[in-house]
Amino acid sequence: MDTYHVYILYSKKLQQYYVGQTEDIEQRLIRHNSGHGKHTKKGVPWILVWLYNWNDQLKSGGHGVVSKNYILLTQYFSKSMALAPGRNF
């Protein structure tokens, strides 16, 4: 069974968050911090501040993995918002 990850990164430099999804969180974080990502290269270094894992049962037929925004709304925002200053989603 495949595992997927929805994650939130924080850039102290930009005081902003970035939300992403991946199958390999370690490699994805390395890629973000190496400046390869179009949307994240200006915020290096990025810190992983939240991670949610799920299995392939949440795939929707033909439309890929359930939206990372849906996961965030149902799992994260029902909990505390105490991440870091700014909260610029």
C-alpha cells in the first residue's frame, strides 16, 4: 500500500507557509531546500512544520489523490493553529 503525504513548510525568511503533497517527503524537502521549486526557491531554507500521511485508499477514481486542501481543512484546521508567527496561507 502506497503512502502519500500532505505537508506544510515554513520559511522564516519570507514568514510564509507552503502546502504540498508527495510520496517521498525526505526527497521533496531536499528538493525544496535546494532551490529547484518555482514557488519555494525564494524562501530557502524551508522547515517542515506539519505532516499528514494517508494510504492509497483515499485516491479518487481517475482524479488522483484527494485534494491536499481537503486534507488540510478536515485534519489540520480542526486542531490548534499554533505553528509559527505569520500564518500566511
